[in-house]
Amino acid sequence: MAFQQIKLYQTGTFVAGNRLLDPEQRSVQARTGRSNSLTSGHRACRGCGEALGARYVLDAAMRATDGNLVAVNSTGCLEVFSTPYPESSWQLPWLHSLFGNGPAVAAGVAAALRAQGREDIRVVGQAGDGGTVDIGFGTLSGMFERNDDVLFVCYDNEGYMNTGVQRSGATPPAATTANTKALGGTPGNVFGQGKSVPLIAMAHEIPYVATATVAELRDLEYKVEKAMTFRGARYLHVFVPCPLGWGAASADTVKLARLAKETGLFPVFEAEAGTVTEVSKIRRQVPVEDYLRPQKRFAHLFGDQPRPDVVARLQARADRNIARFGLLPEGDE
Amino acid sequence: MLRQVEGSQAVARAVTLCRPQVIAAYPISPQTHIVESLSDRVRTGELTSCEYLMVESEFGAMSACIGASGAGARTYTATSSQGLLFMAEALFNASGLGLPIVMTVANRAIGAPINIWNDHSDAMSMRDSGWIQLFAESNQEAVDLHVQAYRLAESLSVPVMVCMDGFVLTHAFEEVDLPSQEQVDAFVPPLVPQQLLDPADPVTIGAMVGPEAFAEVKYLMHVKQMAALDEIPVIAEDFLRAFGRASGGLLKPYRVEDAETVVVALGSVLGTVEEVVDAMRDDGLSVGALGITCFRPWPVAEVREALGRAKRVVVVEKAFAVGAGGIVGQNVRDATRNLPVDVYDVVAGLGGRPITRASLRRLLDDVVAARVDASRLHFLDLDVELVQRELERARHGARPGPHAENMLRDIGTVASGAYE
Amino acid sequence: MDKPFAITLDVGTSRANKTGSWRTERAVYTNRMPPCNDACPAGENVQAWLYEAEEGGAGYERAWRKIMADNPFPAIMGRVCYHPCETACNRAQLDEAVGINSVERFVGDEAIRQGWTVSVEVPPTGKRVLVIGAGPSGLSAAYHLALRGHTVTIKEAGPMAGGMMRFGIPRYRLSRDVLDAEVQRILDLGVTLELDTKVGDLEAVRQDYDAVFLAVGAQLGRRAYIPAGEAAHVLDAVSMLRDLESGEKPLLGRRVAVYGGGNTAMDAARTAKRLGASEAIVVYRRTKDRMPAHESELREAEDEGVLFKWLSTIKQVDGGRLTVERMELDDTGFPRATGEVEELDADSLVLALGQDTDLSLLDGVPGLVVEDGVVAVGSDMMTGCPGVFAGGDMVPHERSVTVAVGHGKRAARHIDAWLSGAAPEPVARPALATFDTLNTWYYSDAPRAHRPVLDRARRESTFDEVVLGHDESTALMEARRCMSCGNCFGCDNCYGVCPDNAVIKLDDPGGKYLIDLDYCKGCGLCVAECPSGAIQMFPERI
Ligand SMILES: Cc1cc2nc3c(=O)[nH]c(=O)nc-3n(C[C@H](O)[C@H](O)[C@H](O)COP(=O)(O)OP(=O)(O)OC[C@H]3O[C@@H](n4cnc5c(N)ncnc54)[C@H](O)[C@@H]3O)c2cc1C
Ligand SMILES: Cc1ncc(C[n+]2csc(CCOP(=O)(O)OP(=O)(O)O)c2C)c(N)n1
Ligand code: SF4
Ligand code: SF4
Ligand code: SF4
Ligand SMILES: [Mg+2]
């Protein structure tokens, strides 16, 4: 873990708060005064990881900036469930323009603030994986390359959920979606496609890139806070399970995020100026099967005609991440 | 101050005088000289407190303007042709959100085939995007329209597109009277945004609106455009007072009062049209011209009023709706509904083809002599032989149906007529 | 701001949309029974007092008072209790059980160091209760009865209070200072202790009291018939230990054999070593893993050089020599003689074969039933004779200090009810907080801290306490290893993890939480991510 360990043997750094901690050491989410940037009454599905992730990120950013924050949001579930006229769930200045232009809009906001001498106000851009890794990718890359003073956050639920769960460039192989069903001998989504935007972001050598999940709140908050200490383009890729799109129990959202990291399928790391500086080590390693089984999108791998070959390929992906990022604790490798 | 200056430089100077705070632009001919010049002006400090974003695309440019405008900054961009289309989605968004962005469109044809030269296909393709569209006849007017555009955009909270013919104007060196900073400052007050991303007073901008209110939102957009029809003449009058020069407004009537035949046109071709009008008047023919400065919103009543006494209206336009016909022509027909007037749709100057005085004169002579069928779409200076050859060749393949046969008959007419 | 219609909205307005109506299940805060509490024979609320201790500082006294509500001997418990709580502790399934007992000792010792006391908070009831025997059971009953306002008299046969805590358990396991301090605290509540007062006939004294609690323990060392020669030196373990405590040093010789496999055997062998025996050997008829002695006592005995002879019975004792027969276990684990014999040198043989109760004082008590040498009691600890209750070693149950204390407490509760004529308040027993109700991800990896022990050399020659206490920071760390099974410990996870902000955290230091049913969609995330399993989902009636 990249942040200061709190030596509290009962629950350590893993829970949100704990009455035994110095208030300063508690997470933003543990505070009664948290900003609830995304407040109640939104229309996200039960147990939506994206709703959770967005509040985590923005509350942390609100705290880091003393409330001087503006958010820009691309089209997607997050936007749709939060702002159906006449009700908004946002409690900070927020602008939605289009599906593919979030990064550019955010860059424009940042430019305007700079021109007005209001650089004390910071800008967060946010989008789903579709809005980030696919349709918004061009504007994202431009924003990175120009080093605009924006923290861009991708809430990765591995598909186009808002339009009814289609594949995106972040959908993992073998997942079934509305347009990658396991038909005609295919394993669901095919292998060998998709992209890692965190790595691509690093290739832009922007000041800060990090990945996180909704399962590790403190790590996530730490990264938001850290991101806010930099000026220039920053990128945070947050893994947010989608109960609806993944066919998972609503209560499993955090668990699945945890398993994605613990299997090695989703590497959690930080990079500065293009170089990885920290990785979150796997704490209790589990085989990918533990992660796949509770999700209906992978059910075909364990059905009447099980596909151990496909599961093995997914395990190989996890193993590759583990080797590549050094995800196992020292001595375990 | 009168200066012999390239149109693009003049516009860049005019924009500079309007003090935009964020410029986001992506190069495309023939807009390039404008944005290059602005980049220079920001770098030299001629334009201060301005952020110039070198975006990765026109989509990014318009999007950055949306963001910047949402954050309360005066914004500017410029594009042409493909670039405008690449912005299309964002254009509708900017107008839907009511953001007072000003954009120059250096008008250019749209590919394929790719073509960098002037016509109005780009602007016409975005005529329903909710932007106000103003067409400059000259570089002087281009300068003046930009100053007026900021005032208009910000007073109504709508985006404004200033169209100027690519190359014909942007690259032309003409004498232009460039206003002083004081004059412009006095004419364009500081921006007071209608809505703003402000942590001190947070709002949610860009909500999702369902069937229960969407039509009302759109209706209100329409009302705002209608209000522009009143606002534009007021601004033009103010401008005249402040700068001593008539510029802008909705329409430019030229010798129409008693004209039996009126040519309707937009942009730089108006100069040529006026010359032909003068020549025909000299020959005793009752001809006039009506320039459309404001195409969107469409000043339907004003156009009707201007054309009310004409017998023949010849719409010469640099774009058309493929498979349908004239675009401006349709609007003119709408404005003259139930009047005893024939409206002729003439497509001219596509992809940079010059519209010469001679061609125009021939066209008008034919119209006056009733040699032209008002119910058909006409193409000025079409290379009929070439087209026929091609059609012949194509005929070896599938048989064209009756609609295409009609077109072929048109070609026959044209071919037998006077103006190839 | 004159906002454009519909496109631009006021912030936070979605709170008008009560998404709680989507719910088919609701989250409800609950308390489950932590396995430690469940396993504690004295009925301590272990999780609750660890919760207090976790805070350190002022938390220790609150922790101590929580223990004292059930058990007047925290410091003694922290030394001699066999801590079934730790055996049951869920944390054992994660890494190692929480060192509950060591924290209890720390808290108990801290109370003695700081001089914390308890007092009677209720007016006297005027009822007189007689307690017979000042062992842990009698003392515990006296304590709880005194706290309830009753007038308690203890009649004790011996010269000092404590029972087997004093005359059985050797000093190297339980310092007498600690014992004295904790006994004194009970007497300070106004309990009358009459020493050297053996009750020979209950019926003779019973009428002077409104109720009686019998807690005479099991004082008689069991003797097995072993043919013994003239010069054979055979004695029983409890007598030996009692004599030692009374100041008589038993003569054991250089080589001592102890017969039996329980805790008493371990204590006898270890005591023999300390009294100068060069060799102490425990002879037991089964195997090591079948020994009833507690594992820690066996380990400590081994550490101190006590020898063991497994699968062996003693056939004959002569001066300086034992005849031993080898046994083997049959399929059912029962030891069977093999006929193979061998000889063993031993100057004395200590029998540690268990204890019986001297029930002579109960002759003629009407209704009282004796079965298998012990007194039958109901779940209310009352014997067949109304108003006469019994507990500890003299009733049929596992024999330990903690069980005895628990009996004393339970008996006090029922005596109190019996005296007032009211039914005792029922004790709520919620469902067990099993391991699978926890989300152990949230607990940091934290290996258990083991208590330091005395040097080998000093263990062989002195009766100093062998197992030492934790220092404060270690005790605190150990307390904080508790997972708070089944009970909220204020970690804020539910408050953090609800995607709908439907958990309200009340701004008080006690850290209370409420579910906001206006917005709870019933996703179950708070339940899944509560480390301690303190929230449950219940179907919504639709
Ligand atoms: C050597 C040894 C070691 C042990 N070690 C442990 C240990 O480490 N942990 C543990 O939990 N348990 C241990 N035990 C068991 C534990 O000590 C007993 O289970 C417990 O003390 C029983 O408590 P009690 O109050 O029922 O009886 P006792 O402790 O036996 O107390 C009975 C009291 O009644 C008095 N008495 C008896 N008859 C009369 C009478 N007629 N009139 C008046 N007074 C009378 C006795 O003098 C005595 O003081 C050990 C036992 C022994 C023998
Ligand atoms: C230009 C454009 N293309 C397609 C859409 C339709 N669309 C809206 S949201 C969306 C998918 C959103 O996916 P993602 O960004 O991953 O967000 P999620 O809904 O999964 O949170 C799509 C395809 C659109 N609004 N605009
Ligand atoms: S579809 Fe998925 S991302 Fe969208 S609201 Fe539902 S759970 Fe959240
Ligand atoms: S999650 Fe934490 S705060 Fe919430 S009930 Fe469980 S223990 Fe208490
Ligand atoms: S996490 Fe929130 S919405 Fe889900 S069950 Fe708990 S209180 Fe209800
Ligand atoms: Mg998505």
C-alpha cells in the first residue's frame, strides 16, 4: 500500500474509520462532515460501484481542495442516474456536455479558471470506461499531452452500462455483454483486444497516474489527495463493479473489486512522470475463478460445457500482471 | 484605423479586441491564418489574460469552449468544413446549454471529394444546430460582425457563428477599418454569464431532460432565436452609432424596392451580384439584390417584406441539399409563401468555382426571358458534357428509374440552354 | 443565478426522490453473541470489555468494571483460567486467537495497581444468605449477593479464603498477593468471612438464614488401590499441595513419580521439582494427546524438565521402586493391559487421580439428591432442597475456577430471585457470531503476542510466577486484535460503503449509526462489508 500504514492491529488501514483513530487519520468517508458530493436520491442501481466510487473520489477531492472544486462529467450511467430533470444529486458545481468530450470540456474549464486567475479552483473530469478509453480517448490524450490542470477519473465498470451493457475497450476477455454473447463457439468477449489506459496515460509522462478500486477506500482517498498536490494532467482509473452489468449480487460490489485486485486481474499502482512508483501488493492471493464465479457474465465458463481453457487464459492474464507489476509481497514471488 | 490587411489578420485583430479569455482551435484551411495569428497575439502579449489551447481536434476545440464558457470565460474558436462537421455534436450541445461562444467559420466545401475551396456546404450543414449564423460580405463586415457577435451572444446567451468565405475573404488583402480597443471595450461590455460553475454557488449544468420537458426546452431555445431577430438590428444600429459604419443587421437589400427580379445571396458573392444588378439596371432591367446577413435565425418576415414586390426571386447559393434542392431557396420559398412570385434555386460556386459576372448575367437574362423553369434545381456553369459522358457510361449498368430520368432531362434542358 | 430552465438544476435536489421505495430487504443493526462470550463459563462479556480496553487509558477501568459485572477475579482469571474463550475465538480461524486472558490479566493487575474498587449501590434487602466454603464459587456468590444488597456470611473450614485457588494452585502460577487483593475486595463489600469454621451439619445452621449456597468443592484426593510394600512412600497430590501452602514441606526424595494425567498431576510434578527432586516423572495410562491436563500446563511442565511415561499403569509400589505395566490403546481409545512390565526407580509416588467431595455435612437435608458423589442441581443451581443452592466442584460439571465463579454468579442471580419471589430476568442469548458472519478482510494481519516467561533457572528453584504479564502496549495491541464479533465497534465502514448515503452517523462519540430508510435501497453492501457482522438484512414486507 502506498500510504502510511496506521498501526492499529484490529482493523488497520482497511476500514473507513474506527473510533480509536485520531480523527485526522480517519478517511474522509468516515467523517460526519463529508461533503456527500453525490447525495441520496440518485437513481443508480442497488449496490452501484460507480455511485460509490464517485462519492469517494469527489468527497476526497473536495476535502483536498477545501471545497474549491468543479466537476465535469461525460455521458454514462453516472450522469444519467444523477441528473434526471428536475433533480440533481450533485452538491458541487457540475457540468455535463457529451459522451466523448469530458476531458476537453474539463480542459476548457481549467483554462477558463486560469485565465480568470482562479487557479485555486480545481477541476475533476469524470467518465465511465466507455467515455474514457473509447469515445473520449482522443480528447483524453490531448488533455494529457497538453498537461492541462485536470484530474481525470475513469470509473471502470468494464462496459457501456448506460446503453444496456455492451462491450467497451475495457471489457475483459470472455465476459459476455449484450453484444459479446458466448455464441458460435466464441468465449464471450474475445481475447487480445482492449487497452490499458493507465499505461497509455503513463506513456504521456503526465505528473501522476494511479489505479484504485472501491474496495480500498483509504488507498483511493490517498490517491485522490495525492493527485491534488500536483498541477497538470493527472489520471485516476477506479475499478467499480456494476451489479447489473456483471450479473452480480448487489452486496458483492466491494467484494468483487477486492477480488479483482487480489487475483491480479486489476493491478493497483501509482506512477509519477511515466514511472511506476508504488504497487499495492496482493494480500490474500486467490485464483481468478474465485472472482469469476459470482458473476453471471462469466457463467458460461462454468456451465454445462465448462471452459477451463478460457479460465486458464484469464489466470495467465492475472499471472502476467503479477509478474509485470510485482504484485506479490516480497518473498512470495 | 484603415489598414491594408489580409482578411484573416483583420479578423484575428477584431477577435483580440473582444478580449476572449479562452481560445481553443484546431487548424484547417482556410481558417489557419486566423488561429495562427491569434496564437501570435497571445504569445506576444497583445492579447492578455487569454489561454490558448492547442487542442487535438475540432471536437476538442468546441468542447473546450463549452467548458470554458461554462466556467464563465469569453471564448473563441474558428474552423472550416470538415472541422465544423467534426464539431457537430458539440455545436448542438453548446447551443442547447445556451453558451455564448463565438466561432468563425471560414466557409469551405465538404468532402468527399476533399476540396479546400470555398462554398457554404459547411455552414449550411449546421443550420439547424441552434447557432446564430451571420454571413459577412466583406472583410470589413467580417471584422464588424465579430464585434457584434460577442455582444449578441452574451446578451442572449446563445452561440454565434460568423461565416466568411474561405480564401475569397480570409486570404484577401483589402483595406479594412479596424476599431480601437476603447471603441470595442465600450461596445462589448464584460461578460456576465447566465450560468456559471462556481463553488460559491454550485449548480448542475447539463441535466438529462425527458419527454415531460424536452419540447419546452426546445421551444425556449426557439424563442431565444426569435428574440435575436429583434436584437440583431438593435445591435447593428448601435454599431452604426458607435463606429459610424453600417454593418450587420439581418438583411442587405440592394435596389430591391421596385425590382421585379431579385437575386438572393449570402457572403462575398454579393459584391459580384450587386455589380451585375447595376449593369442590368443600366440596361433598363428592373433587377435588385437581397443579401442575407443573418441566415439563422431565419428572418422570415423581413425577407417576405423585402421580396413582397418582386415577380422573380433567384436564389444563388453555394450549397444544396443533395437529393432535395436549394437550402436558402427553401427558406425563401417559405418566406414568400402565397405571394405571386417565382423562386429559382440556383446552385453556384461549389468547391471554389468562381461565380463570374458573365455567368450571373446570363442566368438573370434567361430568368427574365422566362427561359428557366422555376420548378427545377439549376446548377450554374455545370460542365454538362462531362456530366453527360459520365451518365452515359453509367447507363451501361443499372437502369435509372423515373426520378433520375427527370434529372437527365434537366441535363438536356441545361445542355440546350444558354449557360454552360 | 437566473438558471436556464431544466438544463440547469439546483444542487442536492434529488433528496426529494425517496429511493427507499425500491427496497425489498432492509438493513438492520444487530448484536450477535460473540463466541468468546458464549464460551466463558463465568458469563463474561468478553467482546464488550475488550472493546473498552482497546481504547487504552481510561478504557482499562471501564473494561475492568465490565469484567467485574460478571467476575470478581480479573487478575486471578488472567492467570489460572483455562480460557475456553480463546479456544472459541473466531480469530483463531484467521491467524491466532486473541490473547484474551493476557489482556484480562493486564486489566486485573492494573486494577490492583490503581486500587480500583466496587461498591454496593443498592439498599440492604435485609435478607441473610449463608455461603459455605470460601473457594472461588463461594466467593463469587458472596460478591454477587452482596452487590444485590443481601447480607452474606461465609463459613470456611480452612484458615484462609480461596479454596483450591490457594491450597491447590501453586504460587508459581498464582501469586498470593493477587489472590489476597481480589479476595479482600469482596470482603470490603461487607461480606462476613468466618475462617476455621467447618460446617459439619447443614441442617443445624440452615434455619438462621434465608438461603444457603453450598460451595465446599472437592477436597478429598482420590486413592486407587495399588499394592504397596512397607517402605513405600505414597501420598496424594491435593494433600501435598495443601500441606505445602500451609507451611509443611513434604518429604518427597530425589526421584518422584506422579500418577495421573490432569492439571493436578502437572502441578504436583512441577512442585516436586521446585522442592528439590532431581527427577519428576509423570506416569499416565494413555497417550500424550489424550491427557486431560491443559496444553499450556503440559508445555510448561515439559519446559521445566518434568519427564513423562505414557501408556503405563502402576502395578506395585515398593521402597524406591515401582512396577509399571505397558498399556496399549484399543480401537475405541481405551487403554488395555499388555502384560509387559518394567521397573522404575522412585523414592515417592504422588497420586493425582482426581478429587471427591466430602458430603457429610449434608446428611439429613430434605430433598437434596446426591448422584455419583456430587450434588444434583437444576439450571438455577438450586438443590432438591428449596433455598439451598450449590455450585463449583461439588456439582456435576467441569471443574475449574471459572466454572466455579460462573456457578456462584448464576446461583446469586437465582437466590436473589428466590428471595424476592420474582422470576429472574431472562438472559437474552442472541444467535452466535460465527466466523462466516464476519468480513475478516478488514482486520490487519497481526500475530498474537505471547506472554513472557520466567528464566528456566528461576523456575526450577523458586515459586515465583512463571508466566509474566504483558506491558501496556502489548496488552493494548492484543486487545485490539479483537474482531468485535457480532457487535459494532464503530469502524464507520457501513457509513462509508453505502452508495446511497443511507447510513447516518450520529455525531456522538459513542459512534452510533442509523439506516435512513428514505434512501436505503437494500443493496446489502453495508452488511457484506461490516467487519464484525453487526448488520443483517431482513426481507421487507411488500
Ligand atoms: C492442584 C490444582 C490445580 C488447579 N488448577 C486450576 C487452574 O489452573 N485453573 C482452574 O480453572 N482450575 C484449576 N483447578 C480447579 C479449581 O481450583 C477448582 O475447580 C475450583 O477451585 C473449585 O472451586 P470451589 O469453590 O467449588 O471449591 P474449592 O476451591 O475447593 O473451595 C471449597 C472451599 O470450601 C471449604 N470447605 C470445604 N468443606 C467445608 C465445610 N464443610 N465447611 C466450610 N468450608 C468448607 C474448603 O476449605 C474450600 O476453601 C485446580 C485444582 C487443583 C486441585
Ligand atoms: C456520441 C455518442 N455515442 C453513443 C452514445 C450512447 N451512450 C451513452 S452512454 C454510453 C455508454 C457509457 O459507457 P461508459 O462510459 O462506460 O459509462 P457507464 O454507463 O458504463 O458508467 C453510450 C454508448 C452517446 N450518448 N453519445
Ligand atoms: S447499470 Fe451499473 S453502473 Fe449503471 S447505475 Fe446500474 S450498477 Fe451503476
Ligand atoms: S460496519 Fe463498522 S460501524 Fe458499521 S456496524 Fe459494522 S462495525 Fe459498526
Ligand atoms: S449499503 Fe445503504 S442502501 Fe445498501 S443496504 Fe446498507 S444502508 Fe441500505
Ligand atoms: Mg462503463
